Amino acid sequence: MRMKNILLSAGLLLLALVLSGCGTDKPKFTSVDITGADYARGFALTDHTGKARTLADFKGKAVVIFFGYTQCPDVCPTTMAEMSSVMQALGKDAERVQVLFVTVDPERDKPEFLASYVPNFDQRFLGLYGDVATTEKVTKEFKVYVAKVAGKTPTSYTIDHTAGSYVFDPAGHIRLFVRHGQGAEPIVHDLKILLGS
């Protein structure tokens, strides 16, 4: 009976050790962890310099993608300013991060507007655009809400859109959804985890 108890105790101890090895701690992100999502898999757009871009171009960097438009009165400039603060706070690690601004307003956001708007926040930031059909395809892929709101004239409309950002790890996998307005510090924290620094 004593031998049976010893074997049972040893078995339970072994099981506990195995289970503790399985419970490796997941990273403690402050943003919404969407690792393994079956959407936001990539894009094929053109940057504000006229160069064709896909997610693969930024392999080895954490990528932050925000969908907005240059005539956005509030959410877009505050998000871009926040990302500028993130880059400053990251120091040397900022060289391993790429921020992308994807326009949801292809009718008005011509390359020259993106070129004068996006790099104003940080010279490393890139504005991306496509035609109407391409933009619609990308926003659907990322599950971005987009709705045009009529203005007083045909060209003075505004666009309601998803206010958060998407973050990919350096291997090109979707990892996070960053809520709008949470400040730079939580984003810096999450990017440092993804960069392993």
C-alpha cells in the first residue's frame, strides 16, 4: 500500500510538472490580442511615393496600420500624433517599427495629399492608397467600418470609420488591435513585447 501511495504521489508530481510547462505565460498586452485572427491578413496598396506595397515589404519590423483620411477633423490627427509620440518613446527600437496610414477616402486623398500629410507626423510614416475597389477590398479584409456622411457640398463629406489600429509582429502575423485614445505608453509597452526588447 505504501509503494502504491509513493507511485501515486510521484505520478501526480510528474503530471504537475508537465502541466506547469504547458502553461507558459502569454504576453501581457494592454491592447486587444487578436493573434490568430482569420482577417487582416495583408494588403496590396501604393505608398505616397508611388511604390507598390504589401505587408511582406516590412518583414522584420512591427507594423502598425491605421485607416483614416487626410480631411478627418479629430481621430486621425490625434492617432497619428500619438504614434509620433510612440516612435519618440521607443528610441532606437523605432527603427524596427513601421507606421502605415491607409486612406479610406481614395476620391480626395491623392498621393500628393498623403505625401504632405502623413510624413508631417514622422518622416518614417507611409501613406497608402488604392482606387475605390481596392480600398473597399482592404477595408473588408481588415473589418474596418467605413461610412460616408454627406456634407453641404458633394466634396465636403466626412467619413465615419473604425478608430483603432492593427499591429503585426516582425514575422508578419496579426497580433493586436489598439483602441483609439489609450495614449502612447500602452502602445510602447506592447510594441516592446513584440520586438522582444
